[in-house]
Amino acid sequence: MSEIGVGGVAVVYGAYLLSERSVWAPRCGSDTVTGLATPPADGRGFVEFGDAVLQSQRIQVIFGGSRCGGL
């Protein structure tokens, strides 16, 4: 991005929940899920991010409270 003169651009993620008018974004090592978040920096971080998503309350409700062990 710096080659075209753009600086200060950051990548973030989140899912907008229409029914709640809020942004949902689970994070590694945190119970915070509201608002945009920065993505993991490396492969290990992506594994931890996947675990955080599967352990989040929202996903647990979708899977009926199971620990997602059968996936």
C-alpha cells in the first residue's frame, strides 16, 4: 500500500448483526465480542482464533451448547 501513497490502513474483521445493530467479532484470549477486531498475526493465532469462534457463546447457542467436538 505504501507504493501507491496510502498509509495508515489497517485490516479489521467483524460480522454486522442486523437484529442487534452491532458488530460481532470474537477474539483470542478475550470474552469481548463487540466491535471490530484486528486479525491474528500468524498461523498459531489463526488456530487460536478458530478456537475462540467455536467457544463463543453465539456459536455455542447455534450448535446447541455442544463443545463442537463432532465437527
